[in-house]
Amino acid sequence: MIDKLKGIEKRLIKVNEQLCDPEVVSDIKQYRSLMQEAKRLEPIVEKFGEYKAAESNIAEADEILGDSSADKELKDMAFEEKEASKEKIETIKEELKVLLLPRDPNDDKNVIVEIRGGAGGEESALFAGTLYRMYTMYAESKGFKHEVLSAQETGLGGFKEISFSVSGDGAYSRFKFESGVHRVQRVPETESQGRIHTSTSTVAVLPEAEEVDIEINPADLQIDTYRSSGAGGQHVNKTESAIRITHLPTGTVIECQDERSQHKNKERAMKILRSRILEQEMEKQNAEIAGDRKAQVGTGNRNERIRTYNYPQGRVSDHRIGLTLYKLEQILNGDLDEIIDALITADTAQKLQASSKDSDE
């Protein structure tokens, strides 16, 4: 591990030198890549510095303990310093193991969240709206910005589906475990007998792909314009501002009609398309990794049931890690940190276990 840390230390020095090179600064793609690498390496090098300082303290203490001319009080202090530094080194080693784990390259990216009503008709559409509110309130609590990209509302205020972006440093790292089927158990307002109904909504979290991440050949796109439908007054009957983009190689279809500007709708549709294609590439990569080597909480599959929100009991249960919290109202108001932190901790533990298994082999 020490050799690896020394290599990282040298690499950070080189990266910082390159970041001062005018040619690198003028190359936006390379500069951004190096900035991200430096940001990733700095905490490791800083922690390695703490490790080396603790080792230095032990060496100094050993010198004093081995000095026959040193008085007892000084030796006692040296002994205490040595024991404290030994304990610190053990703690730092564990922290370094976590820092050296393979990092998700998408963690710092913005995200696109897609929520779709599933089983349960209008009730599932209303629940999709509840989830949208929960996620946007959580985003605001973290200082992230959010923007609706596409939405299909239902008559009662729910969403057949809604796509929105969340922008902020580390947004993907906080949202990435939300992909899957969310189940709600509650008494619908339209239920006269007071019976509990179960319905579901599906959430997909995509790292937002920028043009430098995914290059799309314009020849691979079929772009159609049409008139917007739904609320909007006379405007919807007059202007062909809605956009449908079909990516011919993958058959992916994106529609956007929320903006009056055809240009803005196209821009939003392309943002979603790039992220969908990036997601497909990620799925292919994950499929190539053996099951237990994925070392990830859940599969990230849209079909996996991950969480249940039970209104009568005020309970939220995450099935992947066996976590149950009786704070439904707070969670639906965006208080998601306890769940997300627990998921990140469980994911880190799985990765450490897989890393340990690999090193044993």
C-alpha cells in the first residue's frame, strides 16, 4: 500500500505541474480532466501525509526511549506519544483503504432523474409527484439546483412521467442509489372504504453526460417537430415547438414539449439523450463484471424493488440494506441523508470486502 501511496503522491505533483501549463489550460477537456484527477488524489495524499507524520513521531519517540541520558519524565512523554501515534496509524490505515477503493468516475457529475408512474393507475402517478417533491426538497437542502426537463402531468396533479436535472458538486454520489422501484402503501383519497392500496413508481438516476463524454453523430439522429399538446392556451395549436429525437443506432426516443422554444426543447432532449446513451454504456460495463465483484448496493436496475413507503405505519423501509425508519413525513419532506448515508456506508463495506477477497486471491 505504501508503494501505491508514493506513486499517487508523485502523480499529484505531476498533475499540478500540468495544470500550470498554458497549453493544458487552453485545452478545456484535458484541463477539466486533470482538475478532477487532482481533486480525487488530494485527500489521499493529505491522509498519507498524516500517516508519515505519525511514523515520524514514533521514530522520534524511539530515539528518546533509547537515550540513556533522557530523564524519566521525558521518556514517559515519549512512550505516550508513541502509543498514541501507533493507534493513529491504525486508524489512518483503515481510512486509506477506503480512499484507495476504485472510485465511481460519475460521482461528481450532475444527474438526470426520471420518475414514472407504475402499477396502480392514478395513485401511482400521484406517488410519482410525491417522489418528485421529495427529491427536489432534498436537492434544495444540499444546495443543488434542479430544473424540469420533461413532464407528462395527469388530471389530478400527478405525473405519468417526469424528468428533471439536479446540478451540484457530487449530485450523482448522493442520488445514484435511488434507481429502482419505489412502492407506496396508503389509503387513496378516492377510496371510500378506507382500504390500503399498494402502487409503485419507477425511478432512474442517470449521470448527466456532456458533449465531451458522449459524441453523437448528427447523421444518427432523426428529429421531428410537432405541436405541443395539453395545457398552454392558444399557443399549443399554433407553434410546432415540440421535439422528438430518435437515436437510430439504439432506437432511443426522447420527446420534449415543455418549452415554447423549439431550440430549448431540442437542447433538453439532447441532454437526456446523451445521458441515456451513457447509461446504456455503463450497463454494458456492469454486465461484464461478475455478480459479487460488482460490490454495489442493489443492482441499480429499474425493475428492482428498493424501498417501501407505508403511510399507516409512518414507515420507510429500504429492502437492500434492511433499514427501517419511522419518519415517513420527514423523509417525504426531503430528509433523505440518513438513508443515503447508510446506503453509501453499506456500499463501501461491500467494496472493502470484495477488495480484501481480491487481495487474498
